[in-house]
Amino acid sequence: MNPTLQAIIKTRATPWVLLAMTLTATAFALVGSRRKAFASPQLLELSVKIHDRGRDYVRGLELIVSGDPVMGNNLLASATDRMTVLAEECVRTDGCDIDIFIRALRAAIDERHLAAASPSSVPALREQLVDQALTTVPAPTASANSPRRGLQLEDAIPLNGPVKRALNDWLTWNRPQLADAYGNYLFLREQIAPIYEKANLPEALLFAVMAQETGAKVHSYSSAGAAGPLQFMPTTARRYGLGSVDGFDMRLDPVAATKASARYLTALLRRFGNDLPKALAAYNAGENKLATLHKQISGVSFWDAKLSEAIPMETRSYVPGVLAAAWIFLHAQDYGLVSSGLEVGTTTIALRESASIGELTICLGPGQNRNGWFRTLRNLNPRLSGNQRIDVGEKLRIPSMLVPRYVEHCAGDSPLLARARQLHDATDEKEERFDYALQEGGT
């Protein structure tokens, strides 16, 4: 048996469920070695990813054994989340017929609350998992590849002149905002997309409203007083439960704001006879104004000049802009928005060293994000300041793909963390001639 595994067993400190998942991944590697001769490039790539996640498990377990449970558990949590994503990718990959791999992962997650396995059971567990992984199992069902509900939106988007012009804007001079909005949204997606799905609203619409309103920046404020990623005005926000909680403006909470948005948009669609352009116009210009026009000019569509010319210019641009952004989201691959290799899952970690979001941004580096990770970390932790140091042991939500880098570069005597602290603490050495404060980066 591997010496590391033996040490883990002796400590009794290992999360045995995660150990079982590690062994399952090892078993999958055995399957891969037996089928390598005819494996597709996609299967080989998936096998490499699973191997890397297994390596993260081992590293996390080694840290726990060596007396660093905080960083070890951070790696284990990240590897768990990332391995679950790979299990889902296996279902979508032609030829990946090891359904037992997915079942083992999901069962392990469900069984976290059960009593830990005894050390004596590990050899038998390993043998059982290997045998199961090498057993031929039925192919995944078609339901695993069912299309997103958002695809139903295509029939409601007219590719008329205004929408085409909006498409042109998004794909030319406004493409940077579109790309930033897409990147920002993807890291929020797992928290907020299910809210729209539960409300029977297309996910593409959620992205599109965020893209048009704020570029999916959680801490956005408008000159008119709207706030949050979905730009709720104070009066409407209070009506849908977005008040102040312990001094925090709940309009800035992406989950709470999305729930309010789903309720509000559903009410607007009901009020305007399921007419999406009119509902979006009401979302932007105010429902009472649209209701008056809807009554005065009955029977005409939003695109009719009688109606469109009676609303503010901003709203005339807003509606086709949202619809065009939704169309692009539904065809993200075709429009080049999908970033190959970018992992968008997130994990909650415990800080081993006191650090601010700004300091973490510096020590994590840009990685696969040319803009750096400041906005993403702020979006994922809306209640935290950008420059206030977070205490040791406090929880922080970060992209799962960044956890190994955090473990290696953002704790202890890391030179990157030391540099970040030095920049954060820098002051004017000449008796404060320059009064320069660290910025929050609110928008």
C-alpha cells in the first residue's frame, strides 16, 4: 500500500468519503489504461483531468497528515467539487460508459454525514471500487443530455432590425462588456441559474438582463439610485424583499436579487399578457408607465412606432439589447464566448492567513483571467470589502480552479503574499503629502 495512504489510515483524521472518491478515481485510471488503445482524444483529456483531481486529493490528504488541516481540507473540498463536474462531463462524453464512477461520486457526497469507515475496511473498499469500475454498465440515459430550458426563448426573440443592430453592437464595440459579463456570470451561475429555472424563466434571459444592466457586476450603482447586478430601484426592491440586513444592502446579494428579479419579471409577464418585449420595457422604464401606454395604445406590439416612440430612448435601446444578449447566450459557442479549459465551479475555503480580497487577487495572479480575479472574488463574496483584511479561519468563496494555487502561493512565507501585503500597507513616506486611499472597485 502507498506510504501516504498508510499514514492517512493511521491518523484517522482523513475524511473517509473523500478517500473512497480518490480510490474510485484511481480505479478509473486503471480503466483508462486498459482502453487507451482505442480511447478518443476527448476521453484521454477527461482521464488526464480526473488524474489531476486525484493528485489534488492526495496533496490535500498529505497536508492533513502533516498537520495542516485547514489547507488540506481546502484542497479536498476543491477536488470534490471539481471531480463532481468531471463526472457530469463524463456523462456528456461519447464512450465514457463508466456510470459507476458518477454513482460512486454522488453516493460519496450524500454519505458525508454518515459515520467514518474503519481503517480495516479500506483494503476491501479499494478492491470493491476497482471491481465496480471495471464492470460494464449501461450507457447514460438521454435525459442527462437534455437541452436547457433557455432554448425555448429562441421563438420569442424576433431577429428584426432593432435586434440585429443590437447584435452588431454587442459583437463590435461593446464586445468587451459582453465578454466580461459572460465571465462574471459563469462564476455566479451555479448559485443563481436554478432560481430562474425553478420560476420557469429562461436562463438566457437572466444573463441578458445582467449583461445589459451591469455586465454582471454585483456592486453596481446607477446615478438614478438603482443598485446590484439586476439594478433594483429602492421602492421596487423593498416590495420584493430587498431591504437592508445588518447594514448590508440586499440588492447587492446576487442570490436574493435574482429571486426578486424572477418574481418581478414573472409578475410583469403576467401583467402584459406574456409579451416579453413589453415586460422588459416595464422592467427598465417602470411598470406603471408601460401599463398606461399598453392601455392607451392597445393591440400594438412593442416594435410599433406608436408605442416605441412614446417611451424613453434608453428603453428603446434596452429591450433589443437584452434580447440580442439572450440570443448570443443561447449560441455562445457560435459567437466565440466559450473559453476552452476554463473551470467555472466555486468552492468555499477557510483562510489560513489573514488577507484581503485585494491581496488575494495579487498573490493568485491573473491565471486564465486576463482581468485578474478581483471582480470574481467580490461577486462571490458580496458582503466583504475589497481591501479589508479577512480574519484567519473565515470562509471565502473562490473559483475551485484557484484553490491549489491559493494553497501553494497565498499562505505562510509565500513571497507573492508578502508582496501583496507590502502593496496593501504602502504609505506616503513624506508625511502624507499624497492622500491616496485604496479603492473598493465598486463597479
